[in-house]
Amino acid sequence: MQWRGRRGSSNIEDRRGMTTGGAGGIGIVGMLAVLAFGYFFGIDISPMVSDVSQQPTTGEPRELTAEEREIGQFVSVILAETEDVFGQSVREQAGQDYRDPQMVLYSGVTRSACGGASSQMGPFYCPVDQKVYLDTDFFRVMDQKMGAGGDLAAAYVIAHEVGHHVQNQLGILPRVTQMRQQATKRDSNYLSVLTELQADCFAGMWARNSAQDLRIDRRDLAEAMDAAAAVGDDALMQSAGRAAVPDAFTHGSSADRQEWFMRGFDGGTLASCNTFKAAGL
């Protein structure tokens, strides 16, 4: 995958130099941390993060490292690629205007319009302020603790979260929220899974449409498959020493996440990612 030298997005708010923070100390409060707003979730990766980020908490400004600056450039390029792909797709395939999301980069902890954010939550999208929040140390966690390193693995994470923004722009998230409010716990979880799998599919769709520009090849796709497997509900539950309970899934199994990413990559359109229709809803 070749991303260097390409256009970067201006929709980046980099807070990483404002504060730093260690990630450990909260333990596991359920495998998935439910954020304050009702219909989106962040992954609780605290068992994997606790010994990766070692910086002490401080409110003092700091200078970004060379590695952090390069990661920031990478995120900016991938975000710009999503702007191009999803902007054109939403306009041409859905007949709607598309407003680009903002990406907030932070270290340790920060605030969002949906409540507090910490590295234990993993990346997430806040529909209230239409921003994606990312502690870039998550990429190191993926590589060192989850066995999912590589550029396309990291890009998959970004495109997945932007996929939630696409859902919000298309009105899918508000409709799912209303359905979940009237559903049983089991059905609510299932609706969440369908929402997350659709975001995975949108990430695959993005990869398909950026494949030529970024020179994405089979080795890159293998990295994305590793990432999708690593963040499956069954994999996360098992890594925490718990049995995998499908009724408790909120993101989908590793196999389902891999399948829907590839459906998006093979189909390359918004219509190919209708997980709700596929489920008979």
C-alpha cells in the first residue's frame, strides 16, 4: 500500500500534543464499553493496552515524536481518501450531499460531544458532533497485542469509523436508534451487529475504490482480514477469558466482520453493504 505523497485532509484536529495519558487502571467493565450516546459502541481493549502505553498522565503540552507525526500524516491521507470515495458514492448512488467528518487525534483521554473518551474504548464515531475520535496508539496495540499490524489494517479502522458517519448522513443511525429503543436486549444487540457489519462493508467498499490510487494488493487485504478478525466479538471475549456468547455480540464475530469487509470490497457500492436487507429487515 502506497500512501506517502498523496493529498492529506484538512479535517484533522490533533490534540495529541495537548496532553498525554497512560491507558491502564480501569480493568474490564464488560468487553465492550458503551458510550454515553445510545447507538454507538467503543471496544474495551484495556486488557491489551495496559502495558503498551507507559507515559504518565500530565496536563503539560508536549512535542510529538517523529513516529506520531508520521502516523498523523498517514491518518490525514486515509481520511482524504475516504472523503473522495464516500463523497462521490453518496452523491451519485444515494443522491444526497455528503458532509465530510472531522477526525480528532488524541493521547490517553479527551472529551467528545458524546462524553469522555479514553484509549480503552478504542476508536469511535460521535454522531452528535460528527467526529471520529482516535488515540493513534491503538495502531500499536493492534500490531503488538492483537496481531493485526500493517497500513491497510490501520486504514480499515479509520474507514470503518467513517462508515458510521456515512450511516449517519444517510439516516441509518437514527432509524436504528429508534428500532433499538423498542427492541428486546437480544434484538437490540443484533441491530447493533448489523450496524457494525455495514460499517465494515463500507470500509471494504472504500478499499475497493481506493485500490488503484493506493496500490492495494493481496498482502494488504490480508492485513485488513487480520484486523477484522482481531476485533470480532468472539475474539475479544475469548482474549478476556470469557466464553463467546453470540446473543451478547454487538459488533459481530470475526468471521462475519471479515465476510462483510470482503462483500464491500467485491461489490464496491453502497447497495452491496445493506446488512439489514440481507437479514430480512
